[in-house]
Amino acid sequence: MILDVFSELQCADSSGDGFEQQLYLDAIEQAKLADKAGFGIWWAVEHHGFPPFSYSSAPEMMLTAISQHTERLRLGHSGVLGPFAINHPMRIAERGAFLDNLSGGRLELGIARSVPNEWETFGADPDQTRAEVAEALRMIPQMWSRDVFEWKSERITIPPRQVVPKPVQRPHPPLWVTAATPEGFEGAGRFGVGVLATVMLQPVEQLEVLFDAYRRGQEDADPVGEFINDQRAVFAFFHCAETREQAIDSRASEAALWFMNAQPRLFGVPRELWVETVRDRTPLWDHSEDRIVAGADQAGGDLNDPHPIVRLMNRQWANQEIDPVEAYEALEPIDSVIIGDAETCLRKLDRYQEAGVDRLMCLMQMGNISQEMVARSIRTAGELVIPKLR
């Protein structure tokens, strides 16, 4: 299993002039460290209009900047928002190939369906988004390989055009799709592309449902590209310290709680529903999709809730101080919260490796965690964890 970095470009404290510029400069420094430490891919997300959860509105530009400061770290887009109203497929192909050229052939291109809030922002038709992502996946590798490309369907018409530049990688860069449901995983398997799993807080055992769906799709494969990318990458919170005490002092567990509190607003998930999935450890796909809507209610909850994680989330939501030891101990049993010393991290990573995960996308810069702590975690993982995974 390979460790990657997953970056949202978060900035929980957005006060003061120049904080955005510093956020981007800090990310470049993190990428330089990850390059030397042996991480595999730097995954950049695309989100619009939802600070402080994400300032990654131009990820292809961020990745291009990182490409000029790194040598071996691959550059992943996880993923380009695929609905046509947000990103035209030809623009995706052009920008991706441009990055592949400037990076010397290090692009990994993922595509995502996006979420209701972003569909609303750009005027995308929710009923067409799934089909548009599938169609974009079929068009892009052909744009990269053909001298002249044309396309006509009920959703989009592209007259004969030369799409330039062409990527360095042959026959084309690896393709991925972001997914969080069995339906999404099955589609990725059918397309013959890698899958980027955006599930969180669920036991490792629940990945088997998703991986079974991925295998079903592979049995009925109709690949979009000229080669099969069958890798499975999974999201996790990650902070590696030299000792348990240092892991607690980093306040990474509180940063993970902040992420969990902030994400429902972006995804259009009512906070009540989000809390239910935390309390019951049930996957979000078990709930009705009609509860996931733009502008969903984000009301707080019981400050004395009997569930330790929900209680801490509610108190943090109410701007109460959180005890770092309590936060660490509450999240410690959760598979996808890989926060601790190297031994703890390796023990949790073993479970993912045994489940068949090929790459772990490590969210390291989250919430209010400091740049110093993120840098220290990257270096410590490079020294004490990554060599043992090899």
C-alpha cells in the first residue's frame, strides 16, 4: 500500500491580510517535504464557494505550481468536477495535458460528480450529472490520442477540433473517478478506472461492500481508456508523531473533528443526518438521497450527547473548548482516524492493506492544525512509516 497526501487547502482561521497567499505557500512547502519523504501522489480537490473548508478552487493551478517544486511526487486531481456546466470536457483535457507536460508526465486525472451546492452554483442539472461524468470519462482519453476530435450526443456537441497539448504519458495519464456509494464504485469498475473513495469514519470492514461493487463492475467492463487502472484509493485522517503525547499535543484529533463538522455544509447533508452516520457508524449511502440538498439544515446538537464523538462535535460546533486528550481517546478506535505514534499508525494501516486498499489518501492539513505540525508529521511518516510499508 502506498501513502498519498490529500489536500483540501483548508484554513479554519481566515483572519488577517494575506492568509490565502500563506495557505498556498505552506502547501507548496508541504508538497516539497512529501516529495522527499516518499509519499506517492499529492491529491488536490476542486471546490467552489465554501471557505474555510476548502480554498482549492483552482487545483490545476496549484498542482502546476507544485510540479515546479517537486521531482518525483505524482500530481493527482481528485477530482475535476465533471458536470459540463462546471468544466467542459475539452478544458479538462487541455488543462490536464498542460500539467502533464510541465510536470514531466506526473498527472493522475480524477473526475468527480460534485455535490448539490456546486450544481446550484453553476446551474448544473442534477439529473444529468452522473451521465455527464461518464461521458467526459469517455471523451477525454480520445481527445488526448486523436489528431482531430469530434463528438455529438444528446448532451453535448463538439465539432472537429485539434485538442492541444497532448500529454507526455502514453497512451495517456491514469484515470480515476471519485465515488462514495456502491453504485459509484461499480461504475468505476465498469469504466476501467481507479476509484477514489471519499467515505469516512466507517469501519474498514464496510469497504468490502464497495470493493465488491467495484469487482462487479470490472466483470462487465467497458473501459474508457486504452489501459485499465484498477487501483483503489481510500481517504483517511492522518497525523504521525514520534510519541502518543506528541500526537495529542498536535491537536490533530480536534482538527479532524473540525473537518467532520464543516463537511456537511459543503455536501448539502443535514447535520442531523451526518451525526446519525457518526453515531451509528452507518454509511451515508444507506440514507435517502433526497435528504442531500443544497442549503441543508446545519443546526447544532446536545452538548451532553452520550456518544463521545457526537458530544465533542456538538461542543466544538458551539465554540466550546475541547480537551485534547478527550478528543484523541474518542477518535482513537476509529479506523479512518490514523493519528498517533508510528506504531499506532502502522497498526491501523495494516487493516487497510489487508482489506485490499492500494493507496491511502492522507488528510494531514486540516482545521486549525499548524503548519509546523503538518510538516513534522510528513517528515516523521517519511522516516518511520513509509519505509516499513515498502
